[in-house]
Amino acid sequence: MPLYDYECEDCGPFTEFRSMSRSSDPMPCPCGKAARRILTAPFIADMDPHNRIAHQRNEKSAHEPKVVSGKPPGHGHGGGRRHARRPWAIGH
């Protein structure tokens, strides 16, 4: 079962293991009041450096995507070729 963070108005934040299907339901605090689930950032300091860099790039691209304009090289007027040569393709 995953570990979720909850916050009681009187006692403050606490964590509890709970099934994913019930994660959004209020959790009873040890004091007896219902506590709401709070969302926290994932702890990625222990993550593999390559995965962490990929995660950071994905986050950045979601908010600041690179804009590509113009046609790729080889797709202009000239030479009568319709498609540019693909160096990764095996020739026939």
C-alpha cells in the first residue's frame, strides 16, 4: 500500500498507508477528527541521476516547449527531389 500525507486542522500533518482506491477519502486523525489528504512533491533526491534529469526535462517541456519553425533541411525547392536523404535508413 502507498503512503499518503494527510493534515488535521488541530494536530497538523501526518502520513498513513492506505489503498489507492481510498486515498482521496478523509482519513481519521489519531485525535478522532477527519483529516484531508494533502499533495506533496515527490522525493526525487534518491532517484537515479539519469532518471532525475529526464524528469526535469519533461517538467520543463510541459511549461516551456521548444518551438520548431521552418522546413527541415532538404525539403525545399531544388533538385527535383521530393524527400531528403535519410542517413539512418538502409538503402535498397
